[in-house]
Amino acid sequence: MKILSAEEIRQWDQFTIQQEPIASIDLMERAALSCTDWLLGKYKGASSFGIFCGKGNNGGDGLAIARLLLEAGYSVSIHILEFGHKGTDDFQTNLYRLHQLPAASIHFIQSEQNFHPIPKGQVIIDALYGSGLNRNPEGVTAQLIHHMNCSGAEIVAIDISSGLFVDRSSKGNTIIEATHTLSFQCYKAAFLFAENEEYTGDIHILDIGLHPGFYNQLQNRFELVDDTIIHSIHKPRKRFSHKGNFGHALLVAGSYGKMGATVLSAKACLRSGAGLLTCHVPKCGYDILQTSIPEAMLLTDFNSSFTTKVEDDLTKYDAIGIGPGLGTGTETKMLLRELFDIYRHPVVLDADALNIMASQKDLLALIPAGSLLTPHPKEFERLFGETSNEFDRILLCLQKAKELNCIIVLKGHHSFIATPDGKGFFNATGNAGMATAGSGDVLTGILTGLMAQGYSSTETAILGVYLHGKAGDLAAKEHSMEAMIAGDIITQLGATFKTIV
């Protein structure tokens, strides 16, 4: 699913008006009908609705919803921010229509003295600003938002919570704290950042019939990974395949006290479909790996506690994953430099491999083209520097992916995949239960396994992150988010593949 900017959303509306063709007021009515249907399904027994409107088209949506709720027999109070200007044409049309209903209770707000108490049990509809917001609410508007937030009522934001910018950071803004957001046609970037979590509530995308021609031809920057993308990437197995068709992966991982990371990564690599797997570990990991992963082959380092050198022909491997539990000792740092010098195919870099590069920034220039870096936010910060907000971090992520000619997977609730060509993909699977030790090691294994099977770097990142999150969702369903552990994600990979075959 494509993620549109505020300007692209405006253009899509105009394209629909011109190409369908349809009058803008009728398109607004279509949106209002979709919202009202949702509200009546969710709040059928509501005692009343309080609708707060600005004078733009978002306010026009609110007035149309008010009229439809009144016609359905509900008690509705309408509160309009009054700043002297008439409002948009469609706002004025819907205000006129509302005035024709004798039951309409309309209040105009010029100052805080015009605020009305919000009755207990009333459902609030936020239609103050929508996508058109271009500055932080202040004065009476900010006071009104605070009044609504403090009411204790459930708040349903129409399009987007008032005070949120669509495609830039809203940190420091006065923002509606919505219980639900009813947005139109597609996701907005603002919905995908943790810094906005308390303002969006549960997000519901309503189809209001915008013309598909605009969406289909749009070359936009961001996409939300969905089933359509995954089905276009996934390669079902042919009947006469053998293990040689699915690649030989190498995992360089583990150190004394951290062999569990290798075990998790190796199991995930095999469960992702790699034909063969070799693990290079320090000698202390030999018995552990032979016992816990009999399906994997094993190479041991000369050192007993940490890895120093891979004494093998690296060119025979179709993919290499490096980092889980590796440690950051001096000799291990040299190993990473030597590996980059010898192996010029894409590699998967995680955990201590990233920490080593953060301490020796010249290594960044040696990363093989098309490699995958999988930092969490703190690792990203150590690699590339601090940013003041999540939007800026995403832009920096795209910049660094282009500079390094690699794929960066910035891990989080909606993990972000930045590609060298400037495209960015937000993942839609996963949950807070995956914030547990070893979850990242599992992802490294999945990505290494997929890369070994011949998926491109971008395909590997998109499919791997999706599978990781989907398996996490199934694990949470079985164990709860609180009780699930990283091994549960691996256990659910089989069920996850069944959902996309």
C-alpha cells in the first residue's frame, strides 16, 4: 500500500473530482457516509455525539457526519471554531444543510468562555483540521484540544488527529489524543511513528472510492508492506528442487556466554528455507551447536572464547550473516575487516558487527554493495549520529542507504526498510511482544537464509522483516505478548509460510 504525503492526498482528491467526475461536495458526502457507517457500527448505543469542527474541508466532513447522525436519530451537538472567515465552499454548503434540521444544536467558539462541558458518555468527533494542518495549534484552538483531551470521552479523529502533521514531525505540538482514527483510502506516514502513538489510537482505513488511476500511476517515496507485495516477492518451491537450489549460508556468530544468539539465528536461518547452513563459532560453542542444531554444519575458530578468523573459502557461500553474540574484541574487529576484503557479495550485518563498525567508521566504506544492515535505533544512532525526531531519522536512513549502496533495516514496531534508490518500506506485521532478547538474532537468521536462496537484497529485507513480524504475531496469539520469547518466533515460521503460499 502506497503511503501518500498531504499534497499527494490533495492531488488524489482533485484527480477523482475531475476524472470520475464528481462534485467535491459529493465526494465529501461519500467520505461522511463511510465515517457515519463506522460510527454507527462502533457506537450504536452512544448517548450522544459531540462534533468539533474547523472551517476547512475537515470541518465540512464533520458537519456532514453531524447531519447524518441527526437523521439517524442521535443526539448531536456541533461546535465550530469561529475565527471570522467564512470557511471553504463545501463547509458552507454542509453548514447550510445542517441549519435545515430543527434538531441541530450548533455552537460557535470564539474563546474559552464558549467551551461547553462534555457530558459523560458522549463520543467526541474531531474534525478541526485534518491533513491540511501547516502549523502547531495555538491560542483558543490549543485550549480547545486540551479541553477535549481532558474530557475523559472517547475521541474519533476524522482523517488524522488535529495537531498532527501528515509527513513531518509533530513533536511539541498540541494534539488530539484520539481513541480511533478514521482515515481515507491509505495510510499516512504520521501513523507509523512511535512518537505519535498516543495521538492516533486504533487506525481504520476507509475506502471512499477515490479514483484508482491516480494511485496506480503515482511514483511515491514510501510504501506499507502488504500481502500484495509479499505474494509478488515470495518464490514457491518447484517439485523437483533439491537442497542445492536453496543456497549455502554461513553464520559468523557467538562468543563465550553468548552462544544462544548463534543458536537462535541458526535455527531461524534453516526455518527460512536455506538449503545448507554452516556456522563459524569459537571452540566453546562446539558442543552447544552440535547438540542444539544437528542440521547445521560447524566450523570452529582457533580461539576458544571468541572468533578471530574464518579459515575457509568464503566464495563458496551464497550469503553470510555476521554479528549475533559476536563480541567486539580487537581480533574480532580484524575479522570483519578481512571478511569485507575477501567476500564482495552482499552480507547481513547485525548486533556486534554494527557495533564494530560504529567504533571504526572507515569500515562503512568497505561494506559490500547490496548488504543488509539491521540496526535498532540506538545502534543506528551510534553508526550515523543522533536525530531530533523519528521523521528525521527516516530521512537520514534513506540518505545513508544511498551513500553506502546498501539496504538499512531500521528495527521498530513498523520496521523501516531504506533502499539505495530512495524508496522506503514500512512493515505492517509485528507487535510489542517481540521486544525480547534474541528477537533480532532471529531476524538475522531469516534474512541470511532468504539471501542464500537467491532473493535480491531488497526482496530479502521486505520478505524477511514481514515473516519475522508475522511469526511474532502468531506467537503472541498463542503465548501472549508478555510471555512470548524469541524461540517462539522461530516455532511459528512454518505457520507463517503457510499464510503466503
